[in-house]
Amino acid sequence: MSYIFLDESGDLGFDFKKAGTSEYFIITILFVDNHRPIEKIVKKIHSTLKKKHKQKGGVLHSYHESPTTRKRMLKHLNEKGIKVMTICLNKSKVYTKFHNQKDVLYNYVTNILLNRIYNKKLIPIDKDITLIASRKETNKFLNSNFKEYLKNQIKENHKTNITIEIKTPYEEKCLQAVDFLSWAIFRKYQYKDDSYYEIIHSKIFEENSLFR
């Protein structure tokens, strides 16, 4: 069994005059054969912050954590046999037709990532594969259409099946790990800060930009 965990950083707003709108949008995929070691890392770090995070639903989120916690998480992940793939959208270059079709854009970008994984055989495609995407309260793009679209694309293009699940970071701890990875990559693009990115750079198998 192979597992693919997916999360994103930034937003898909295109009103750049609005405060808080990011210049970039990142989708990051973490894939592993055995997800248990990643779960153990999250649990270990969480245990040292237990009292603090009980008040936040027991979920680690890179945006809210201290620099020390972020670096600890990334260093632990760097020691494991993981592969990371990411795709970055410079939103100012995104075709105007996508501005009001954010769900279509999200599906399109995710499918590009999955196609690259299958085409390059980065995971054993003859085994069962499960993609678990992060559901967030503000995320409007992960729904049944997302699952059906990706399943149909994989079946049509690669003649195989994939299981797709949408879970919260509370339900699936590995999503907390990919959140830190995605955040580190986002910092590089959005804020020109690669101090976190460099910790896990060796694990990034492929990093691409769309709409240059």
C-alpha cells in the first residue's frame, strides 16, 4: 500500500488589493509506503506541546507554531524515507478564465501532480494507492467532484484505480506533517525565506511552477 498526502498553502483569491491575498498558491504532496513513522513524529512533537494544543483541538499547524517546533518537525521528517512533490502557482500569471473557477483550477493542478507521480513511477503503481487530502473549514474545493474527477482521470490515463479520501488533520495525523512541508515551501516563494525550505530540500523530488 502506498499513501499520498496532500495539502496546500496560500489562497486562491485573485483580488491582490485585498489584505491577506497571497501572491502564490502551493499544492504539496507527501508520499510514503509506510505512514506509521510519520504519525509517530507528529505524536512525539505533539506530546511535548500537549497542554497548549489541547485548547486547539490537538492539531499542529505550522502557521501557529514556534520556529523551534517548525524546525523540529522538518528535521524529523528529513530523516525519514519520504518523497515530496510540489507545484507552485504564480497567481498573477494564472489564466483569467480560472479566476472564477477555483474548484476547476484546484482539480487541474492536483491532477498534474498525480500524473507526474504515475508517469515517473515514483510509487509502486501495481499496488493499492490511497490519496488523502486535507479538509479545512474554509476549503471549498475538496468535495465529491474533486474525488470523482481525479478517480476518472487516473483510470482513463493510467488504467488503474486510486482510493481518494478527504479527512481533517485531526483525523489523519500525516496531514499535519505535510502542512509543515507545504508551509516551508510557501515561505520560500511568498516571503523569500528559504530557511525552513533548506531543511527538507533534499526530500523534494520535483518542484515546478505553473503559469510562469
